[in-house]
Amino acid sequence: MSGAANKLVNNKNLDGASSVMRALTHPIRLKLISFIDQNRRINVNKIYKALKMEQSVASQHLRILRDEKLVNAERNGKFIFYTVNYQKLQSVVNAIDKFFASE
């Protein structure tokens, strides 16, 4: 592995990458991201009702996506609206591409 690639592979980077990848690879979270993407900006109540899931399940998975900054949450009065954080998703794709390009 080259010196530049070796700098990408350290415990801190791997821990951060693995938590993002765990967040992205869960089927419910993939469904949430896809649904939010299709709707651009959507209220949390509409998310769990449209996807026919318990509010607590939707909230738990949305929290994980928020913690990893894969979605943005914006409060408007008593409502919370979600959008996909395309910049974060692109940085994940770029990091994966860079990792595999260095092999």
C-alpha cells in the first residue's frame, strides 16, 4: 500500500468509516434515505406513515442517520423535516473510490 493510502487507513478513519457504512447498509435506513431523496424534503410523520413503520422505529433509524450526518433535520414549529445530506454521501463515495484506487 502506498504512503498516501496508508494515511487513509488508520484506526480513527476506520472507526468513522465503519460507523457510516453500518448506517448506510441497514435495509431500513436505505429505505429511509431513498424515500427522503424521492421527496426532497419531508416531514417525519409522513415518513413513518408512508413507509408503514412504527414511529419509534423510524425515529431510531433517523437518529442514526442524523448522527452520521447522512440526513439533515430541520425543525419548523412542531414539525421536523428531513433532507438527504448529498455532500456527506458524496464524500463517502469519494473515500471509497480513493481507497480502491490506491490498491
